[in-house]
Amino acid sequence: MLEKAYYIVLRETSKYLGIHLDRKLTWQKHIFTKRRQVGLQLHRMYWIIGRKSKLSLENKLLIYKTILKPIWTYGISLWDTASNSNIEILQRFQNKVLRSIVNAPRYVPNTV
């Protein structure tokens, strides 16, 4: 009688409810995916919240908080174990978007 060999195929990442889980829970794939999604959404909406938009600052921030922010904050409580370098990817992009919204120069400290 031949024994059947069963092999378990382990994938590097799995997607569950829009969250990319990897073996070591580094959240790198999830953060890169979210960064790309937010970037694409910003590209679609740049005409309304970009530097040259005539929309008021309050309305630009409202659009940011209702459309862009939920994309990258979805599941944020789960990826607490992500490395600082991965989290900084989203923080840098968030700074870029917010500076664009308020029409701030590129090299101004965030504290200003």
C-alpha cells in the first residue's frame, strides 16, 4: 500500500479581509500595498485637494479625513508590531499629502 504524502504549501503572505498577513507579522507587504492604494487615490483626487485647488483648507482636510485616511488606518491596531522603518513609509507619505493640502513648502519642519 502506497502512503500518500501530503505537503502543506506555505505562502509568504495571505490576504484576509483586506489585510496582508505575512509569516513573521512584519506587515511590510500590507504597508507597501496601503501606500500604493493611498497614492493612487491621491492621484485621482489631486485636482481637488492639491496645491492649486481653490477649495478651502477645511474642506480639503475633510476630504482627506473621509477618503484617504481610512485607507491607511484600516487595521492599524493590528499592525502594532511593524518595524519603525515600515511605519515611517506611511508617515512620510502622510506628511507629503498634508503639505500638499496646506500648500506648505517642501522643506519646512513639521512643527511649523
